[in-house]
Amino acid sequence: MKLSQRAIIRSVIGLLVVYPTLIALSYGCGEYYAQAMLPLYKNTMELISEDYEVRHISVVQTKNQKIIEAVLVNRESRIVGGRILPKDVDMTVSTLLGHPLQHLILIVIILTTWSLFRAESLLYTASLLVFAVVSLLLVEALDVPFVLYGGVQDLVLSNLASSQVGSAPSVVWMHFLNGGGRQALSIGVALLAVLTTELVLMKSPR
């Protein structure tokens, strides 16, 4: 019981320290984090958007906030909803800079709190850190690139084939993430990182 109480106190103190620290860092250094993720976003978009060339992706300061903006170009003329989408049409889409930062904050908070609660060996902590990085890269690849691609699909279909907008997988995924799925995704992969660490080190010495 005493051990559990100490573990809970340790976790609560860690949460009280980590959460405001992450919020402060996200305001001061969030743009640098997003800049570091841009190659991942671009490469993922190029994998999933065969019809479009990712001409440019960057962090942009608008009048009120910072956004991640991408410019995609239609590779070839094609028929969409019985109408022609010409070649080399530029389309600009964006998402808030704060969206990818939510993953960083949630995953770090969950895994830090769990690590402090367990207070296991250095090997356990190091393994959890490795899975945390993998989890973070996974959710980042599943979020921003798909949201930007979904934005392009939404734009194209709304103008050329409005009846198909609601059933387009990329658009559905985009709305799911923007409707609360983003937080659920972060929590899910963080818990998966914990479970994976537990399974991998199940037979390791305590």
C-alpha cells in the first residue's frame, strides 16, 4: 500500500511538472518541432497521394496563428465526377500547428506519468522511450499528411463531385481526427507503447 501511495504521489508530481513545461515549450519551440517533422509529412503525403505532387510544405505565420501549409499539384488531367480536373492545378491546404503538438504533449504526459508510477529499471525506461518515439512518429504520419491530403480531396470533390465527398476515406479520416479522433489516436498509441514495453520486458529481471 505504501509503495502504491508513493507511486501515485510520484506520478502526480511528475504530471504537475511535465504538463506546464510541455505547454510552455510548445509555445516557445513548437515551430521547431513541426519543422523537424516536415520531411516525414512530405514523404508520407507522396506515398498516399499518387495523383498529386507535393510541391511545397512549410510552417507559415498567418495573421492570427501558425499553420502547416502544403501546396499540391495535380500530376495529370483526369476525370472526377464526370468533369475534367486539368493537369498542373495548384491546390493549397493547411492545418493548425497546434494539431501535431497535441500528440507530443499527450504521449509524453502519459508515458512519463506511467514511467514514474512504475519506477522500473533503466532498461524499462529506455525501452519505453524507444517505443514512445516510434509511437510519436506513427501518429504524426497518420495525422498531418492525411489531414492535408483529405483537405485536397475535400476541395476537389466539393467542386467536381459533391456527392462523393461524404464517402471519400481521406475526407472521413480528416473529419474523424478534427472531431476528437486526434486525441484518441494519441492516447491509443501511448497505451500501445506501454503494453509493448510490458510484453517485451515481461521476463526481464526486476
